Amino acid sequence: MSTDRTPHLRAALLMFCSTVFFGLMVIAIRLASETLHTFEIAFFRNFFGLIAALPLLLRHGPDLLKTTQLPRYGVRCLIGVVSMMAGFWAIGHLPLAQAVALSYSTPIFVTIAAVLFLHEQVRARRWIAVGLGFVGVLIIVRPGSASFSAGTLVALVAAVLSGVVSIQIKQLSQVDPADRIVFLTTLIWVPMSLLPALTVWEWPQGITWLWVIAAGAMGTAGHMLWTRALKLGDVSALTPISFTQLPIVAIAGWLLFQEPVDRWTAIGALVIFSANAYIAHREARLARQAATHAPTQAAKPGE
């Protein structure tokens, strides 16, 4: 196996494993939402996620807390916690397959955010793919239909903000190691999510403790793997791998909550997946072209 391909394969495997953990987290959140408010679920996910991340502090020591990017972490965490709460609300109030399918519009917004924040050049064919992705979103949401609800807009807000967060993590990963990003993010999220949770506070009862602990552990594990994947590979190329989460939660929704997959959700998800797959293909092709031509361009005199 070529050593040039190894990091890309590792990144893909890490992203896939991250997706599985995030899928299990979604199921735990849905189960917890039957008795707990979204704000509390977000807090407990972060609190138990921080506990799950403590081995990172033991491994690296106090240096793990040192960063020159603290203001950027503050902005990233604020956007992230709002995205988290919107996403958790959608998981608790929409059919699981629909909530997750709408979350897959994130790569579309990642492409847009990459243009705005990273100044990436996006050509016509990728913009067409972005437009196709929006068509898929409209197929799922179906504005003006009897099935349309404001809850679908909440899910879209979560997807938009998640796209911004992906770009911010990519930027942070150029300065800080993955473990520091995960630990500091989770550490800051705890007090940020506690404040709204206190307004609706009630203690979890019985098996709900298991669901919130599982959500925290699975979320942190997924976050660790996701951050490592983004450090090794390109955001736009890796994010479509997360589509493997859809069958996991669709099966869980059917088995646990008797939720059949709506045909419009399936069609829309397929359209979004096609758009994301093309975006990933273009990213991989452009990366190969850049790697092929870089040595030649560097050798030219006067450049």
C-alpha cells in the first residue's frame, strides 16, 4: 500500500468509527428525551463527555490546557453548543431518520463556509452539487405541505452551524493537537450548557441516567475520532462518510420507536448523498492534481 494513501485511508476509517459512535449517541439522546428537556440532555452529554475525556488530561498533563487560541475556542464552543441543542431538539421531536437525514446537509454548508472562511476556490460543478443538495433538503422538508413543521427548520439550523464548526475545527487542528481540541471544547461546553439547563432543571430518574451517560461517552468518543479524521484528511471529502449513520438510526427508529422511513425522507437523503458524494469526489481529484503538480511548479525559476 502506498504510504501516500495510508493517511487518507486512516482518516476514512476514523470518520466511519466516529459515525458509528455518533449514531449510538443519537439513539441514547432520543431515549433520554422521553423524560428530559433538551437543555438538560445537552448538559449531561457534555458533563459525562468531560469525564470520559479525563484520561486525555492524565496522559498529556497540564500542557493539554495550554493554547494560544482561547478566543477562537470560545466562539467555536458557543456556536457548537447552539448547534448541539438544536440538533438534540430535532432528534427528540422529529422522526429519527428525518432528523439525521437533514443533518447530512452539513457538507453543503461546509462547502459554503470553506469559501467564506478558508477562501477555497469552488468551481461551477461543485456549486451545482451544492444546489442539488438544497433540492434534497427541500424534498425532505417540503415547505407548504401538510407534513411541514417548524421543527425541520431547527434541524437545518443545527446543520448550518455544524458546517461552520467543521471549518473552525479544521482551522484549530492546524495549530493544536486533536486531544487538546477535544478536551478544551468539552471543558468549555460544560458551563455553557449548564446555564440554560438550570432554567428547566430536574434530576434524571431510573434508566434515564444510563442514556445520558451513554450519550456523553459515545459523543466524546465520536468527537475524538472525528477530530483526528479532520486532522488527517479534508473536511469536504470526509464528511460524506458520515452518511453511514443514517441506516443505523433508521433501523433503531423502526425497532425502538415504530417509525417507518418516509419515502420523501429516503428520496431527499439519496439526493443529498449524491451531492455530497460528488463534492467528495471533486475534493479528492483536486487534491491529487495539487499533489502531482506541486513539485513541478516549485521547480520553476522565479516562482
